[in-house]
Amino acid sequence: MVKAYVGIGSNLGDRLRTCADALAALGRLPGTHVLAASPFYETEPEDGAGPQWFVNAVAVLGTALAPGPLLAALQKMECLAGRAEERARGKNRTLDLDLLLYGDQVLQERNLTLPHPRLHQRRFVLVPLCAVAPDVMHPTLGRPMRELLAALGPGPAVRLVEPGSARAGAAGGAGGAGVAA
Ligand code: ADP
Ligand code: MG
């Protein structure tokens, strides 16, 4: 059983529902259960994504799946959520699942890099990751996640989705059209 950390993201459709459903589906993967999950955050687009704000979270899995089959399962879940048709639409996506860490494994294959090559640069990954695993070490940088987050300094906004808030359900970003007060 290995601890794997999965980044969950959505900026199209009912973002909060999509992320919550994905979290539940992760727990139904063979040989896998969800050990912990971060709160949901609303995050300002970066990496050229946008303009729609994302909902992001991180799940901690205990899994008997090897990294390749686990990534394949994540990609199948993305496709079921409609991801295949979204390729032409840049970084906007109904569901994005990234394998952030798989134990302390370091891997560089055509389709899979571990740890995820951009996790240490992304506030929308490090903030939720630090909510569940601040002391986990980055396998190649040799620093705990909380230090990597502190090293980022100020950047794109990452804020907690208030429990029970209707805001996160609507696409269109913080304060976007059609958002309930
Ligand atoms: P990102 O989520 O980083 O913005 P994408 O989801 O568009 O990027 O990238 C998906 C591609 O990244 C896939 O082709 C996948 O094979 C590759 N990839 C490499 N390493 C990983 C990883 N650790 N987790 C998820 N996808 C990965
Ligand atoms: Mg991805």
C-alpha cells in the first residue's frame, strides 16, 4: 500500500460537484481508498489558463495500484467527465486529475513524471497539499511542502470555499455571473 497524492481541479460546469464526485470515485478505484482530503479552494487561473477560476483540492490515497495504472485510471475519469472534447480549449477543463506524488518515487517516463513536474511552482497545488501533508518531503527537491509554499511568496489567489456556499457551484469565477450571494 503506497500513499499517493492526487490533485483535483475543475473550471468548467458545476466545479464543486465535479471535484466532490471525483473524490468519491477515487475511493472506488481497485485496491484504493481515500485516507484524507483537503478542503476545496477557489483558485485564480495561472499557467495561461483562464479566465474561469478553478476549484482545486488534493486527495491522499492509500493504493495498491502501480503508478502507471493509477494514472491511466485518473485519465479515464477525466475522459468520462468530458475531457477528451476539451483538448482544443486550452487549459480550461471539466476535470483535471494530476498524480502529484506516489510515495517518494522518482520517475521519468513518456507519459508520467513523478513527482509531478510543476507541483512546486503552483499555489493551487501547494495550498491544498499543505492542508493535508505540510511535512511531506518533495522527493527530488528535498524540502517539505510547507517550505516550498513559503518560498513561492505572494501569487495568484487561493481561497477556501466556504462550506455550504453556492458560489463554487457556478462557472465564471469568483463573483461571476449567476452566482448566488
Ligand atoms: P497539467 O494538469 O499539468 O496542467 P495536463 O493535465 O494538460 O497538464 O497534462 C496531461 C499530460 O501530462 C498527460 O499527457 C500525462 O501523461 C502527462 N503527465 C506526466 N506526468 C504526469 C503526472 N504526474 N500526473 C498527471 N499527468 C502527467
Ligand atoms: Mg493534468
